[in-house]
Amino acid sequence: MVLYEDKRELVTKNKRIELTLYEYRFIYYLIKNKNRNCSYKELIIYIYNIDEENYKLFKSTFLKLMYKVKRKLRNENLKIEVIHSYGIFIFYVVDDNIKKHIKNMEIKNKIIQLNEDIQKKQEEIKKLEEQIK
């Protein structure tokens, strides 16, 4: 997945998704803060560039925006989750083929690391054996 600011475009595994300015700002903020929940208030203030006192005026507009973005992402692996009274999250759903590929890559990396460790240990053994002679 790639988010292009200049084109306001999201490129996913399946397609290119054109975004309005507010849709782009919404997705950008969620991705930028992907490891924590984002409140409606902070999103509204960021997306619409308004002060804290007026954010409630934009809540229904924001909800429509969120619904529209969720619909655009409906068939993609990028999901927006809303947990009432807690926050909004964005996450990438990984299908089974990708999970298998990731697992295989992790195993290959582990094998490489173990081989490097073995080589270091063999060098240590060789040095110790030379000390005995």
C-alpha cells in the first residue's frame, strides 16, 4: 500500500483509489498514528483544520466522510475500525498467502542467523584448538 500526497491517491494491492483532500487527510492521519487509537475530536480538528471549540459542528460531516472512505476501502486489505467510546484505528488485513510468505521469510532469516552463529562458533573452536597446540 502506498499513499501519494501529490496525487491524493492510495495504491493498494488491488487498485488505485482517488481521494478527495479530506479523505486523504483522514487516511494519512490514521496511518501516521497507526499504533494508537485516534479520537473523533483529534481527527476532525486535523482533517478540517479547525479549532477545538468548533469541532462538534463537523461531527456529522466527519461521519459521512468516514463512511465514504470505508466504502472505498471495502474490497481492500486496509480496514478502518471504530470502537465506540474508544477510538478509530486503521490496520492492514493480511490474507493467508501473505501470512505464509511472511512466515517463510522469517524462517529463512532465522536460518541465515543460525548459520552465521554456527560459523562464528566454528571460528571460536578453531582459535581455541590452536591455543592447545
